[in-house]
Amino acid sequence: MNIMLRHFVPLLLLLLTVGACTGLKPLTPLDPARKTSVLEDCRRPFLTESYRLVHALETVMPDGAKGTAVGVLVADPRTRGFRTALMTIEGFVLFDAEAGETLIVHRAVPPFDAPAFAEALAEDIRLAFFSPGVEPAAWGEGEEGARGCRFERADGRLVEVMTFRDGVTAIRLYGTGQEVLKRVEMAPLQRHGLAETVEIRGGWPPYTLRLRLLESEALATDSGTAATPQIVEPRSPGSESEKGKRIP
Amino acid sequence: MRGIFSGRAHRPVVPLFALILLLPLVVAWADSWEGLREASRRITSVEARFVQKKTLPMLAKPFVSEGRFFYQAPAQLRWEYDRPVRSVLIMNNGAVKRYLRDPAGWREDAGASLTAMRVVLEEIANWQQGRFDLNPHFQASLSTDPEPRVTLVPREPSWGKMIRQIELTLSREQAGVMKGVRLVEDERSFTDLSFSQIRTNRPLPASLFVNVE
């Protein structure tokens, strides 16, 4: 018995410690009068109308290797549908997919032809650009004085949107066991859904995507109007998969 | 009467006369594979500016990039983008490296796309040497109207899924020089590269093909 305890107590402590570090901490309730303001901050990171966005995209793999691509995203927050393409700086399209009710891969050059890649990328896009819901399951103050909301998803997962005092927004996707699955961090936002920089971390093996907004263009709405394209000036200087492949 | 036929103005007549005599040669360099190879053999280096326009169905207008291009015969290339994403792709006798500029400075890129770019760079080096018909994966054809143009079409369907065809537009005025490239992925997806300020056979520093800056 003593031998068993000697083995299991440290393991139990380790599990409790890890759980404490990665699990969901309760939000401290705030004055109900502040709800409108907090909820507005929770909506701010996400697109409110259809947009075409062009990002410089940096990928960091588990071994630290970095790669860069250009990402194009046409996203409609009303339908939560989007089409995205990743291409090399030289213009060679590596990946092209669209998501509506199903995810359709139009082009995928290895190593971007794995179904898991398409699914992970779609999840990243939805998490970073589309609001997780209208009414949060909880709202209040979290760690470091950050204020935000928690939204329950139909799949049992939970999305947390927190705005820190310095204006940085953190979005976290929690699994059904309250483990953090993905993290998104955005620079302070000037306009709804148009962060100049976005960092997405997640997956297993772990990866990091860093997005820098190059161009944004509001697309025509039902009323037929469209905003002028915005160009964001930079601050500093394989075989193909079957076309139209569906991923259930 | 003063003019091109009087006094010092006589001088331009000789180069003009020489140009008229040479004109058939200048026009003819791109009329045959042998003409292309012969003209390219005389090119030891190329430096040019370029504008790249990427057209995709999902883009309302082409995505435009700009930069500089350097080639030193037989197999050194530097493909440098100034905007909107600063990057340098270097091929030095078969070794390919890409560098990217971020706020912390230049860093080496190790992305998966580098393997694909190695193939592309080797192909560009072949084109610069007039060896358009060397790659067994592509069927090359040459046309002269309206402009001298080499068209490369993949022989194998698997390649055709990635690139439908490559069109290389040659300069009538500068023998051995390409002035544009179009990579066609499908009917509505293509990349246009147009070169300007093209200078040939000037000595280029060896460091261009070794160091990022």
C-alpha cells in the first residue's frame, strides 16, 4: 500500500497541478449595469459583415521551424461560411477550400492534403473570425483583470472571449473536459473583426499561426453597397488531392 | 540644313544603319529553339525589377507584389520581394534558401513550400539558359505571333492538376531576355510576372547569391 501511495501521490499531484493550470477558472461577477459594455467587447473581435481579408501568415511547427505564406479569406459571418486559400509568396496556391454546411477542399498540395489539416484550419478560422454566439453562458472578470464572456457550443465545447486591460483580446476554445484546445490572441482592435495581428495556437502536435493583415475589403451587402478596399501598410520592412473533395 | 544628316548629327546614322542590318537577327533570335539557346548562351547575368499579379476567383482584384530578380549563369538566382511581404529566395548551385523579414530581422524560412520552390527555381535557371524543352514533364512549343512566346504544357495529368500551362513571353528587343511569365493554374487562377528595367551582362556581386543582405 505504501509503495502504491509513493507512486500515485506524485502522479495525482501532477495531474491536479496540470488541471489547475489549463482548466477553466470561474469568472468573478461584475455589476449588471456593465453587461452591455462587456458583451460589446466580446463581440468586437469578430466580423459583423462579409469581408475579404489578405494576411501574411507565419507558421511555427513543433520543432520551431518557421514558414510563411499568404492567406486569402472571404468570410460571411451571417452564414458562417468562408472560402480560404493559402499560397506561397511567389503566388503558388498550396491549399484552397470552402466551408458552408460541409468543408470542400478544392486544392491541396502535400503536406496540406491531410483531412486533419483542413479541419483544423476551418476550426481556426471560425474561432478567430466568427462570433461564438449572441448570449453568453457567463460573463464577468477573469485573470489579470480581463473581462469577457463564455459561450457554450452545441458540440459541448466552450469558447471564452476575454479583453485585457491593454486591449489585447484572448479567445480560448475548451474541450468537454475543460482542457484548452486552441488559443487566439489579437492585437487591440480598431474595427470589428479586423485585428492587425492575430496569433493562433493549438492542436496536437502543437503549432502556431501568426497572421498580419495586409488587405481588407468589405463585400457587397444586401443593400448593394461595399466599402472601399483597405490596404494595410506593413510596419516593417507537392501532388494535388482530388478536386472538390468533401470532408464530412 | 541641320539635322540628322548634317554636321555632328551624322553620327547616329552609323548605329541606325547597324541596327537595320542587325534587325533580322534581333527579331529572329526567338524564332527557333536553337536561336533561343544561342542568344541565351550570350547572357551571363540578368537583373530586373518585377511586378507579380496573382489572380484568383476569390480576389476582386489581383494581389500585387513587387521585387527584384537577379540571375548569374549558370545556376545562381535571387528572387527578392520588396512588398507587401519582404522575402528573399536564393538558389546557389542547387542549394535553395528562403529568408523572411519580420520585426526581429531576417530569419531563414523552413516551410513546406520551400521544396516546391526548389523545383520552380531550377526550372527558371533552365529557362534563363534557353533550355525550355529540357524538362521531360512539359511539352514545349514556340510561337512568334503576336510576340515570341514559349508555352509549356504538362505531359502528365497529375502535373496538369497543379499547373495547366506556363507562358514565357520573350523580348523582341533584347535577345535572350524574358519579359513576362504567366503560370496558369486554371481558367480563373493565374500568376503574371512582368519584368522591367532589365539589364544584362553586368557584373553582379557574388554575395547576392550567398547573403540575404
